[in-house]
Amino acid sequence: MEFIGGKFLQVVIALAVFAAIIGLIMLLVDRAPKSAKDKITVAGFLAPAAILLLVGLVYPAAQTSFLAFTDASGKLNGVDNFVWMFTQPEALVTLRNTIIWTVLVPLLSTVFGLAYAVFIDKAKGERILKALVFMPMAISFVGAGIIWKLVYDYRGPEIEQTGVLNALRVAFGMEPKQFLLDAPENTIFLIIVMVWIQTGFAMVILSAAIKGVPAELVEASRLDGANPWQQFRNVTIPGIRGSLVVVLTTITIATLKVFDIVRTMTAGNYETSVVANEMYTQAFRAGEPGRGAALALILFLLVLPIVVYNARVLRQQKEIR
Amino acid sequence: MKNRKYLLPVAVTGILALSLSACSSEESATDPAATADCSKFESYGKHDGKTVSVYSTITDTEATNLEKTWAAFEKCTGATVKYEGSKEFETQIGVRAKAGNAPDIAIFPQPGLMADQARAGNLKPAPQAVSDAVDKNWSADWKKYGTVDGVFYTAPMLANVKGYVWYAPKTFEDKGWEVPKTWDEMLELSKKIADDGSMKPWCAGFESGEATGWPGTDWVEDVVLRSQGPEVYDQWVNHEIPFNDPRIVEALDKTGEILLDDKMVNGGFGDVRSILTTGFQQAGQPVLDGQCAMHHQANFQAANWPEGTVVAEDGDVWAFMTPPVDASKGLAITGGGEMVGAYKDTPEAQAFQAYLASAEFANERVKLGGVVSANKGLDPANAQTELDKLSIELLQDEETTFRFDGSDLMPGAVGSNSFWKGVVAWINGTPSKEVADSIESSWPKS
């Protein structure tokens, strides 16, 4: 009871703080001298956001960049952390896996999502068919990781299987397999989980985009004698190019940052670690914040061009409109 | 702006509410109804109106039991103990010490962190009274773990015991198996069970989320201590010999005679590698189901058995200590425990530190159940379970060599990262030497 009371009190306090700050700003802006009123108004209302951005984004980013050049005891050590990252076998495996993830997940999710969207377009029960594929999006990565860990579960051949896949294998007379232990294919089994989640996202966006392709264009191309593949290749694809870029880049960014799935399913063991997981492990478990920060920096540099590209494509589209 | 006259009051109220909220605090111990005999507390002096702040990792029921125990100290000395338990202790204690906001007393879960704090000059050396109490109540092994660079800082409090081998007494009786007295006997028994064919001799599970592999480090530590002796164990833990020293590799191979043999493991789950995908909480279950004969785990395994399981020599499940390799050298056990250090040298803080090292504290706390202590003044009759009693007797035995869990003493980069990962790779098929080399290369240089 006291617990709920305490939480309630916290909510009230948070609201009061918010009201207090806004009230103060409005009061001060209102009292400002007439001559510079516009500037002060702008500055006053931008300040909270700017301060929060500084404290919450710019400062940590600068701090992390600095940390990346220090060792475990906080002394500057030049580029040692980066040397470690690109020479140690365990770190190299991490980079390799991240590349495999970022190539396969966006590609497979988009291809499956697009194919599904095209095939169920205007089909009977389209909404239900869509919902089925979209549903995994509603599950958190950790939840999905736990579900798939159970799917891949292993018991010895002489014992009753608890994992669905191994139960199937045994039913077909095969030996059960340790899906998560055998490198390098175990990375693929983890990637399947991510694709399972992201396909729904790709499908929903692309399906909407396909419906936005003008029917006259498709009609005209058909009258010109284009077969279904040519219609799809030369009319539909150019028509949904913008959405394709958004889907691909969004999934790529999500994939670069993937952490939960790897951590819940293998904890980065058996050569399945990725950059984000290794970053956490080094910084918070191994007591090597410098290495963690260096990995974070690399991750940031990898994500940056994709974000820039995404923003540029969006702006170009706006200009066309 | 018509309503601007309301703005000032709103702002003021908000600020007031904010400042008031900073005053709310956590609830403290509820049960001061200790009917203690205050004559035992005379030596701690009177500290009326003084407060001792205590910070540790211990929370929930365990924390309540601690507070109940020292209520008598509060009543008799007049001091108030302000306790705060947090799962973030390990990261927070360093931050708080740096910020000048350290507690009076900190209860460290492992010696490594304590040693860091002592070397940083944050901890106060223990006063003579604490040192005397530890000399009287604890073995020299324990005092050593509270000593950093020749200065004694922290007194031990409670303990846990690792290296138990759990088995079902009824199965052993039915099959005519004897509890082994030496490592070789244990290996012989394992082979006998494997040949018997009704069950596999061992079951194990190292899966523990991101900490996967730690139960395996306990195995290796037990074998290093028993096969190579306490001196080599200390050198290994302190990195005076490299992790890939031939003696350590030999101990790994010795462990592998059980863990890496498909005939020996993994009862109820599958082959050797199924150890990696079996959760450590579930790994002992096949002992009860008659699918495996033995399971190696610390005393806290008692809490992992299903409800209603009788843990006793004549019950459903019982444990024997992993036997020594050379029986003539006596029993050597690994385990863990808390260390009580002081950030302030006020009389009340020192009195409290001495009290936590005393036999009175150990007896009263153990009576409440769930824990044991290596305090020699502790009466085993106060133990609440058969297993606690066995643990206390093992800890108090003059012949017992006690060593702290090695992975807790190694630097975090090894003890809670590469050692775990190394064990995982080892079970997954990487040769012992290669695993030891890789762990050695991860040892922080400085």
C-alpha cells in the first residue's frame, strides 16, 4: 500500500516539477524587456529542450568518445582499444557477426515482407493474413529470444525432446541438433529470430506502398503487353522505391544495434556475439569501459551513414512532392 | 497574459513539493522487541543518539533478518543502525566513496572489491578490538582475506560453502554405493555407475543467462584446490603463476575426466554439450528422478529443490563434500562470504564492526535461518537445517583449509568474463590448453 502511495506521490511531484519549470519560464519570458522580447521568448522556450539535449545526448556522446581512448583504470592509452578490436580473435568474430547480421536481416526481412505483401494483395482475408505476420512485431526482442530458445531446445537422443525443432527432427528419424552451440550456423539461427520479427514490419509498410501505386500505371503496362514479373519489376518497384529505402534502412539500424536476442539466447557465447552485446559485456561485466566505449563509437560510426542517407532520401521525396 | 498572477504561486508550490520529496526515506527495521541480555554488550560501550549507516548488497528477507539480529545491539548500546541494501552496491560503493558520501560500514560481497577500496585509501584499518575478535572467532584463512598489503581492514560476517556433491541417499542405499572418501574413489564410483547403466553418474547445468559458465568455474576451483593444494591455488588466483600454468591445465583435464565424458554426463539432459543449455537451477532435478546419481553445487542448491523435498541424510536428497585428492592432507573447501569494512573510525562504527565479527551476532543470525557462518563461536545446534549444520561443522573444523571462490578474487575481466567464457568453450570442445591460454591473454596487464 505504501508502495503505491509512494509511486503516486512521485507522479504528483513529477507533474509539479514540470508545472513549476514551465511556469517559471513563462513568467520570466513575460517579464522580459520589450526591446528583446522576441529573442528572449524563442530562447526561453528552446532552452529546456536544448539543455536536456546537451545533458542527455551531447555530453554522454563526448564522454563516450573520450572514454574510448582510455584503459580500465581511466588513463589515456591512445588507440589501444581499437587495436584490440581489430586484432583479438574474439573481437573480430564480433565484427564479422555484426556484418553478417546487417547484410542478411534487412535483405531477408524485406524480400519476405515484399513477397508476402504482393501475394496477399487483394486476396481474400487479407487483413487476417497480414495480422498473422505482423504479430511478432508486438513481442519484445527478449520475449522472442526466450520463445525461440525453447524452440531450439535440445535433449539427448535417448530422452524425450522439449524443443519443437528437435522433436520434428527426431520424428523424421534424424539426430537432435544443438542449434545454438554449433558455430557458424548458430548465428543464422539467431538471425532467423530477427527476420521473424522484422518481416511483419516490412510487409505492412510495403503493402501500404503497393496500394499507393496508381492503378492506371499497372493497367497501362498490362495493355502494353508486360507480363506480371515485368509489371512488378518496372512499375511496382519504382513506385515503392521510397518505402523500400525506409524499410531497408530502418531494419539495418535496428539490426546494427541488436543486443537483446543475442544476450537472451546465447549471451554472446559460441562465437555469436555482436558489437552491441560485446560493448555491454566489456563495459559492465569485464570492467573495461574503454573497450566498451570504443565499440560504442564504432557502432555509432556504422549507423551514422545510414541515418544520413535515410534523411536525404526523405528530403528528396519531399522536394518531389 | 491575463492569468500571470497565478504563475508565481504555481512555480513556488512546485519547488516546495520538490524539496519536500527529498526528505522521504526508507522504512527501517520493525522488530526491536529483542529480549536480549545487555550484559553481553557492555564491551561495545554506550553510543546514545549516535547513528551507524550500513550499506550492502543484502536485500529483502535476508536484510530483515539482519536488522532483527542487530536490534539487540541497538537496544543495548543506544546506537541506531541505519541500513540500506542495494543490488547496485558493487558499482555504487566506489562512486559514493569518491563523492564523499560513503556509509560508515560497508558489507562487501567479495574481497576483491574491498581490496580496491582499501588500496584507494577509502577504508579505515580495523581497530584492535575488531582484530582481536577475528583472531578469537575465525581461522587465519579468513583473516587473510580481510588483510590488504599487510594491513587488516575487514572482518568476515556470514559464509557460504561450495563444492557439495548432491545425491539421493535412497538410490545409493538401494544400489549399494558408498559415499566416496577420496577423488579417486569418486571417479571409481562414477565409472561403476556408468557401467551399471541404470543412470548416468553426473548431471550438470552451466546455463545462467549472461553468467553462463560460472558453475563450471566452481568445479575447476574445487579441483585446483584439491589436486594442487592451497599454495598453488593462491598463486593462481593472485596471478603469481599464469592461468595457463601446466598445473592448472592438469586440473582442467582432471575435471574433464568427469565433465567431458559422455559416459559420465549429463544424466536427464543428454551429452556433454547439453551442460551448456541446461539451467543451473534445473540441473539437479534428475538426482530426484533417478536419472543421474550426483550433482555438484554449493549449499544454496538446497533452495533449488522442489518444495517438499527433504534435505537430510535420511531424506530425499543429501550432500557430501567433494572429497580430497590426497585424504591425508585433510579437507579443503571453497566458498564465499561477506567482509565488513569501515569508512569511518568513530567509536560507534568500530563497536558495530566488532559486534558483527562476534559469536553473539553469528549465533543470533544463524538462529533466524538461511545462512551459515565460519565463526568458531557459533554453536552448530543453532543451525536451522541439517545442511546448515554440516556446513558449519565443515567451516569450523580446525583441519579444514578454506579458500575463497577464486573467480570472485580474480579481476572482473577474468573472474566474471573470460573464465566463464573459457569454461563454456571448454565444454563445447575447445582443448584445455587453448582455453587456459585464452583466459591468460585476457588477464589485465598492469
